[in-house]
Amino acid sequence: MHWLVGVAVSMMVSVAATAPASSQEPAVKISPDVPSVTVETDEGPVVIERIQDTDNEVSGYYAKTSRECPPFCIQPARAADGVETIGELELLDMLADENVRVIDARTLEWHLEETIPGSTHIPYTEVAGRLDELGCVGAAGAWDCSGAMRVALYCNGLWCGQSPTAIQAMLREGYPADRIFYYRGGMQAWKILGLTTVSGTM
């Protein structure tokens, strides 16, 4: 079992435990012992929790089941050899770790509409030229990524190719595969679970 899975719940419990106790236990928790997770953002701390209305349903763009393919084709479970695919609990764990960067790899208009709190916006079209923001040294075409950070990338969902494209570009530039994680569910899975989103920033 990967290290992320082993520490996910314990880290989230410690993060959630720092939040003020409420008078009423939420009906819809993240996991049995974790009602919410607080993450740091540029705008200050944000509490990630699930929508408490048990009749709530996804509506709008992320409720769609069918999009033309191509370009909106179902993505493989693995973005590339050596890159681990993760779910929501592992992503929350990474959001709580200051040594890990969670990347919204979507284009700007998607990011500005809504994003996962605590994530950093680096569009998939720009990531190969911005690896210095992730611990690499050098320039596009000649990166030294021996000191690269652990990163998790996501986009719009199981049918979105933006984060897999970004991952492939990072690998071509020499980013170590074992430091890249793929949140395949993306925004659609995040919203289906009723998890908190915020407006993105420029």
C-alpha cells in the first residue's frame, strides 16, 4: 500500500481536529471520523466539507453524462507508467501537506469558474515551461528535476484529457513519474461527492 493511503486518514483527522467543535455533528462526513478538512489558500484557510443536504443532486455542466468523443473521451485509469492514480481521500491528504502541490491543470476559464480549494493553477498548455515552480531547475528542454516536488494533477473528470496531457508533458521534460499523482475523477467526481469548491483566481 502506498504511503499516501497509509497516512491519509491520520493526517486528515489531525487537520480536522484543529477546527472548532460544532454543536451538531454533521450528517454527511468525508469519512467516519473526518467531518471536514481545513486547507490553506492564498486567501486564507478554507474548510472543505460535503454538502449537508442529503437530497442535493448535481446539476449543470457536471451532471452531463455524454460529450462528443473526440475530444471528450474516457481517460485510462493510469495516465502513464509509474504515475499513481488517486482518489479524494488521497487528494485531501496532499492538500494538507505543505510539501506537496495539487495542480489544477485546466485552462483559465475553467479554473476561474470554480476550483478545488488549496490547489495551484498551472494550465496543461504551460506546465512544461513552468517546472521551476515545482522544484525543477533549468528551462524547458533542459530541466533538472532531481529536486522536484510531489504533485497531484486534476482536470474536469474521467473524460477530460487536460491533466493527462500535462502529465505526459512533464514526463517528457524529465519530471520523475513517482512524484506525479493523477486525480482522475477531477471536478466532476469532486462535485458528485458534494465537496467544497471556490472561485479561482488569476
